[in-house]
Amino acid sequence: MSDADLSIGPARFIRNLVIGVALTGGVIFATGLARGQNAAAVLHHFLHLKGRLHTPDLGLLAAAPIQIQVHVAAVSVALTIGIVLMLGLKGTTVHRTLGWIWVVAMATAAISSLFIHRANAGSFSFLHLFAGWTLIALPMGVSAARKHNVRLHGRTMTGMFVGGLLIAGAFAFLPGRLMWQMMFG
């Protein structure tokens, strides 16, 4: 199997991204409904963003506790490298090197998230399940790569990218959360 066969390519990456965004939108919409808001109120929050998007207010992040700063930095690194890894050729030295950096960034993001309790009044929330799964799945994905089980490695890492970065990350942009305030506030 050649390296070109292992690359997911731009078309598959975009398909995975669209699926991740659609799932995220659905989960956010359902979360708003679960909080007791009606469908119109949930849609109102997102439809009235026109003209409110601005340069991020990084002062809010600078004033946030250190665990949030570490978490945002690790997620930013993991997201950037994850996109590069998913679009690039697999099995190369660059892929392996960036892959290890991605694994460290994902582990840092997962561990730092365990110390963030703003969303649920000082206790764990369902978002912490993503952190738990990441800490379990990371060694599984690395082990699969070391055993040359390319399919399992690809599925595990892609699943963490979509679930741990796109879906869980989208919850940071719910109204009232820090990322929402930074981008739209």
C-alpha cells in the first residue's frame, strides 16, 4: 500500500468536516432544547449573529484561569496539526513527527479539561466524557499505528479529531461560554 493510498485527500476531509459540523449543529440544537428553550429561541441565538462577529477579545482568555489557557492552547495546536495530518500523506517522517505532537496536544487538552468546571457549577459535565474517551483512545490509536494496523489507527485518530475537537469544541461556542464571549460578545 502506497502513502498516496493512505491519504484521505481533500474530498474525504471536507466530507468528514461537513459531517462533523452537521452533527455538532444537531447536538447544540438538541442541547438548547434540553435546557428548556424552544426551537425558536435556540435558532434566534444563532441567526442573530450577523454583524456581531469581530476580532477575538484575547483579553478574556488572558484573564481566564491557567487551566483554560492551557486547554485553549493545546486545542489550538491539536486542531491545526490535525488538519495538516488529515490532508497530508501518511506514513512519512513528517506525519509521524506531527502525529506525536498531536498526541501530546490532545492529551494535554484532555487532562487540562478535567480541571475546568465552569459549565456545570463546579462539577463534571457530559463534556468531560470526551476527555475520558480521548485518554483511552489515544493509546489505542498509537498502538494501532505501531502495529501497522492502518485502518484502526486512521479510524481512531479521525474519530478523536471529529469528536474530541470539532464536536466537543463546538460546545465552547454556546452562548454565555468564554469562546462565545471572545468571538461574539
